[in-house]
Amino acid sequence: MVDRIADIWGSRTPHERGTVWPARVDEYLEDGVAPGEVERWVQSACLLCSNGCGCDIAVKDGRMVGVRGRAGDVVNHGRLGPKGLYGSTPWARSSERLTRPLIRRDGRLVESDWETAMGRIVEVSRRLLADKGPLSHGFYTSGQLFLEEYYTLAVIGKAGLGTPHMDGNTRLCTATAAAALKESFGADGQPGSYTDIEHCDAIFLYGHNMPETQTVLWARILDRTRAGDPPVIVCVDPRRTAVAQEAERTGGVHLAPRVGTNLALMNGLTRELFVNGWVDQRWVAAHTVGVDELRATVEPYPPEEVARICGVDPADVRRAARIFGASDRVLSTVLQGFYQSHQATASAVAVHNLHLLRGLVGKVGSGVLQMNGQPTAQNNRECGADGDLPGFRNWDNEAHVRELAGLWNVDPLVIPHWAPPTHAMQIMSYAEEGSIGLLWISATNPAVSMPESARIRRILGGEQCFVVVQDLFRTETAELADVVLPAAGWGEKTGTFTNVNRTVHLSEQAVDPPGEARSDLDIFLAYASAMDFRDADGEPLIAWRTAEEAFDAWREATRGRPVDYTGLSYARLRGPTGIPWPVNDEAPEGTDRLYGDATFPTATDHCETYGHDLLTGAEVTEQEHRALRPAGRAFLKGAAWTPPHEPLSDDFPLLYTTGRTAYQFHTRTKTGRARSLRDAAPDAWVELSAADAAELGIGEGDLVRVESPRGAIEVRARIGHIMPGAVFAPFHYGSGDVGDGPGRQANELTMTVWDPVSKQPYFKTAACRVTKVGDGDGPAPAPTTTASAPVAAGLPATVGGAPTTSRRVPTPAYPNDPATGGR
Amino acid sequence: MALATYLALAHRSEQTLADSFRVVGAGHAQHPDVLFTCRALAEFSDDHVRRLTPLVQRYGERRHDGDVEEPERLHADGLAEVRQGPVGLLRDLQDLHVLGTLVQTTWTVLLQAAQGLRDRELLEVARQAGGETSRQLSWLNTRMKAAAPQALILGS
């Protein structure tokens, strides 16, 4: 029996380079359920991080009672992480589930029925359309709906209503991944594969605390670094994470640049490749555009200048660059430390530049993984329920818009394409000024997760905009809504979703939703039906009624595009493993890694974007793009470093950064309702370095007030391994259950400012001050097992997870695995 | 040489553009992208003003000349204050675009003269500054295109 709170990554299965990652099946059944009592195992994939582990849901007496990893799945080879094991099922039976629609009456939310609630939405919707037109409608979704739901909503918004105001909370988590891939390679789509871990000589993790955000993927890396021939790890992170420790163990480097200086560091690493002759000149000449401009851009960043800006040792910059420049095969992964920080897109693009300069793309062991924060974020990007058009089509390309119009049988003019679809922060601004009069929020909790919380509460709670919230629970956001719709969750509905690695999984319905809760797909279809959206021939715009029919409609929308699903069907997805796209006649088993032929989707008529000025976000025009004749070559693009938006001052002398912990997901809607996870990280905290804490007279566990120009929180202090001058706060904890007074919600302090290209808000560059409010009565409620580990010895360790099992099984044959000769 | 008149025009219009970017940015600070991008773009123009200094010293800088004062008549006043609301933002961005176009054509003219003079320094400055003026204009265009429908259809 394994306590997966104490042992986050489970037991090691080390193996040699170039061999298949061994299988191990992790399983958890809730208290009192014996394995023999499980009545059915229902195929699915885990929804509690972006890794996308294949799993089966245990069902007993019509209830979900546990999960088990699927040994045959290419993503996880049977493993599951603590969040997936403990957090996947308990929420479903919570007495706090929404089971009936609610409507606001005399200022209070009261129980209602579907007819009344939907009637109210349709009435407001029709009135706004008549008075103000479609631009009065906005939609804000999630990274946790299913593909079929995103696509249906995209059709409703783009072809039914004709509004460009549709985005997801993917804007907060993966917008930069998508934007960076588009800038460099012409279209979204993960170039690399998890299988690169088994074949690389070095792994660079940029702002990516993988041991906590994707625990199973980190277990895969540990199984290589703990073998006899480990890859070298390089870590870029202001905290001493488990990645940083592994970098030290493997002879790599831990670079801790000052918050807000990532791009200066990246420019320095890029310059080292040029000056040391680590550039594959022939490959660069044949397969890229822009090398001369890039060389000029990075020229002002020698290691000593990088050291001055970033506060790192210039020798470490040289060592890290040498590891990149001299290793045969390099894998890079990137996450929020880059995406949610200053100059996000330019920094993420710089990772591509390093790979392109050495020609290390599309080769086994050499890849880039621009990670996602959420399990279905990829589908939002693919289906166009965020700031994209479906199928990675280019809003600025009339031919692409005509394709969609043909697919949906509507006038191309109905589909808004005068500018990119409106990004989330702009949607909130329109809602604030009231020009968006109906804002429909599905499966996300912006009152906690968006920056500058006080402003978001004011917008959602105001009279100027009618707010619909569709969720599992009465979240902080639902409390502000005019209509609340009860949604079915994972395991209570059927659909597909796609992970970071392009791997598509089918998740089947295991149990019935509670009360009157309905799937998000059914809710969207009910709205479409009530609004009576029609196509050009007067037929219903949306012909599908089931998830499988929606999937089939989507499959047609991907034909001829990089995100090619044409070889996929529900029947195909009922096999032993998820399947990575593109799946088509040429690649019936799917595709492990993209760009093996070094041909990128950059041709002007094919690409998803013509690109942007990375400093300003100005769009490159079609003519400018055509003049560059990219024709399948990748773009090398750079930008100069600029100081972050909020400089430190005497009043606010510390850098404030936010992030995650291994045991919680998002605003804890699910993980906060699982005992093992809740107890492991029960309440908010902030982390201070020992040096800063000593100067401020703060001890472990003391109550402190953390303030920025926008707001304050009062939480307990963990004296930890963060770099001096910086303060870290986990963003999971809402203030909904703490009553009046200073809350604990990290986003009270963050700024409303976003990246010029990806429009992703910067959660990691605010200035703050910390003062002691009271003595502690014990250690901070922060885990000891993660990057939040205390400096002090002897604090009680984070343990106490319910028992799980973990067993080695014979390693099956995995399709496409390069260790067994796959592509 | 009338060149001096055009150097003066470049000098003054870049300064006006820089000041105006700052005014528009600060005046529409509730749109953080406008605030911060305008600040960054103002710094482009600051840099152009700095780089003009040695050239101005070399060629002189005439504000008025009996024969060539056309450019002075074209000189645009900057934006001293901003307008309110979504349409106001759109109009302010449009004004910046008009100012930027004056700057850009001034650099075009100076670039032509630099070629005639075989003045490498002026060539380099005019090429680089003209390129960056294009980036300023591109951003203004991008931002106006995105904002226009909401402002014109639903703005008050």
C-alpha cells in the first residue's frame, strides 16, 4: 500500500536510455471498497492536470468509487498521480453539487427549473440581439470541457450569433504555448513527444515545476535520471524545486533569474550558441527564416550583462549554454514560469530558437514540449472556443473563413474575422463597460483565478451585464451570476479530449449526473435549439444531438489542416491507448512527433497566423508574410528585454509571484473535496526566503499581511527555498469560505496586464510588501514534500494519504514508440 | 540646405509623437495594453530624437526658412489630453496614427537625401527609425482594427 501524499511520484522503475518506459499500474479505491466489489471499469482519461493519463473509472452502486491507470496507454503506461488518484471521484457525490438551476430574484439566487432558467437566458439573448446585435454576447469557457462541447459552442458563437467575444481560461494557462508555436512554426501543434524523455541527453525545464504540475511526466523523467546513464537536467526557476535538485544531482545547472527577466536570460543563451559556433548553419539556412535579425537582437546580451539583469552567475549561463550547445539530443519543456511572466511569448519563442539554431526539432530525443496548464486546453485551441478559429484556421485568411462558412453553410460575413477573436481580459473590459450585456461562463471560476480579483467581482456582480454561470458547484463566480446552470462533470457524460502531447482520449459516461444536472453539450444544444439558429438553407445550424455526432462533425472540420482527426472515431478510441493526431490515411496509428521532415506549416496560404511583432503585438500583414516566402521554413524571432511593468519601490520592495502546489488543482473545486489532498495542503500560505524573513522579523508559521497596490491577503508564512527578494503564493485558495476581512486569494494582488502577443495575463511580476501581523501557532499549512519545503528541520512531514496500490505489470507494446522502432 | 528643415521636422515630430504616445497611454490606463505599449513606443521615438542629435549638429536645424517652410506648415500639434470612452480611444489612436504617418514620410524623405549625400550615418538612422516608425504604425493599426467594431456599433 502506498501513501501517494508522502510519495508523490511513487516507486522508481529506472531503465536505460533508448528503452521503453516500464509499465506500472496505480490504483485507488475509496474507503471500504474492495477490488472485487467494483462492478464496472469505465474507460476515461484523467482530468486533474494537463498530462492526460489514460485511466478507468471504478463504478459501484451507480457511483464512481476510484480510478486505475491504463497500462496500455502511451501517455502514462499505467501510472496516475496523487491528484488523479485521490481527487478524480469524491467531488461527484458532494452534497454541495448544484442539482437544479438557480435564478436571481430580488438579489438572491433561488432554485428554479430548466424551463424558467433557459427561458430567462433566451429572453435576454434575444433582446440584446435585437437592440445591440451579436457583439453584445460574450462567452468565457474553460480548459476542462470536452472537445465536443467546445466545438458546439464555437459554432453557436461564430456561425449562430456571430460574435467574436469567445475565449477560455486557457488564456490564463496555455495561450502563450499556442502563440509561441504559431509564431515559430506557423501553426499550433506540439512538435515533440513524451517519448523524447527516453532518448535525450539533456532536458531543459523553463519555468516548469513539472514535479508538481505534471507528476506522472516527472516520474517518467525520474526513471531516466535515476538510471545509470541519466540525461543532464537544467532548471530555470526562482524556487529551489525538485527540478532544481535534480539539476544538481545530474551535473546540470539551476538558473534562478529575477522574476521578470526570463527574456534577458534566453537572449544570453541564444547569443552563446552563435559565439561558440553551436549553430547548424546548413540546417538553419535550409529550414528557417530570420537568423540575421535574431543574431543582431541577442548581440547585446553577453553572460556578464545577463548576470547583471537576471542576478545569476555568468559562469552558470555559460555552462547551461554549453549543455544545450554540446548535447546531441535535447528536450525542452516550458510552463507558467514563462507563460505567466513578463515578455511571455518572446521568451517561449526563444526556446524554439535554441532548438531551431541547432536543428533539434522533429528528431527522436530532441523536441519541445510547450506545456498546457489544463487537461482539455488543447481542444479549446483546436476547436476555436478561444481566441482561434476551428482547425487552426487563420482569421486573417479569407479562404480559411470561406472553408468554415462552407462547412457550416452560412454566409462568410456572419463569421467574425475582422480581427482575432476577443481575448478574455478584453471580454471582461467590454463586460465592465456594459457593451457586452450577456456573459456566459462555463466550468471556470474567474472570481478567483483572474488577476485583480476585486475588479472581476465588481464586473460580474454589477448590473451592467447579465451573467450566466454553468458549473458543478456554487463557486465564488456562481454567487455573482444572474442564472446558474447545474452541469454534469467528468464521468457523468461522454466526450473526448486531447493532452499536451496531441494524444486524443475518449472519456465514457460512467454514472448519471445528480439531480437535474446536464452535460455542457446538452446545455449548449438546448440554447441553440431555443434560439433556433439556422443555416443558409433554413435548416438547423447544428444538426448533431450526441457527443459522438459532434465529434464526427468536428472530424470533418479538421480535414486538410495540421490538426488532422480524419482517421479518428469513437470506435478507434475505444482501444488500449489514446492516439496522437494527426491521424489520417498516411498515419493511421497517429503521429508521435511532428516535423520529422523539417517542413513547417508556415506557407502563407496554409499557416494559422501571419505572425506578430513580439514586442508590441502588432500583426504582420498577409503581404509582409508572403514577401518573406516562408514556404515551410520555421521563423527565428527575437525581441529585446524590457524591464517588467511594475518596478519595485520603497513601499513595495519585494517581487510577488504565484503558482501551484502538487496537491491542488485550480481553485480546488475538485481537489479541495478529496480528504487526502485537502489535508495535504489545507490552506493558503506565502513563501519567503530565510534572509527576507529574518530582516522582516518573521518566523515559520507567523501570520503575515502581503500587500500590493491592488489588494492584500493575510496568510501564514513558510520560510522556504525561494530566492531572496521574491515572495511566492499558491493561487488555488479562494476567499469564499473565509468570511469578511482580508482574504487569502493570491490574485487580490496581481496586476491587470498581459502579454502583447498571447494576451496571457502576467501573474508573476507584481511588486509587494510583507509585514508580520501575528505570531504563529505552528508551521504554515504548506506541504513539506514539494518546492514549498521549509528551511527549518524537524517540521512534521506531509503524509497521510489514503492507501493506494501500485504494481509492476509486463510492459505492453506501445504504438509509435521509437524505442520499439515506431515513428 | 533644406535638409536642415527636414531634420528639424523629424526632430520635432518625433518629440511630439513621443509625448503624444505618453499622453494617450496614461489617459487610457484602464486599458493596460494601451498604457504599456504606448510607453514602449514612446521610447522608440525618444531613441530617434537622441540619434538625430549628432546629425542636427552637423547639418544645423532650421525651424524656418524663407524658401522652404512647407514642412513647418504641416507640423501637427500633439495630443495634450485624451478623449473619453471607447470611441475616444479609437480617435486618439487614429490621431497618433496621423502623427506617425508624418514622422514616417519625413524619414522617407531624409533617407532619400542621405543616399544623395552618401551620408552613412544619416542612412543608418533614417533606415532604422523609419523601420521602427512602421512598427509604431502597425501596432496602432492592429489595435484600431480590433477596437473599431465594438466602439462604433456599441460605443456611446
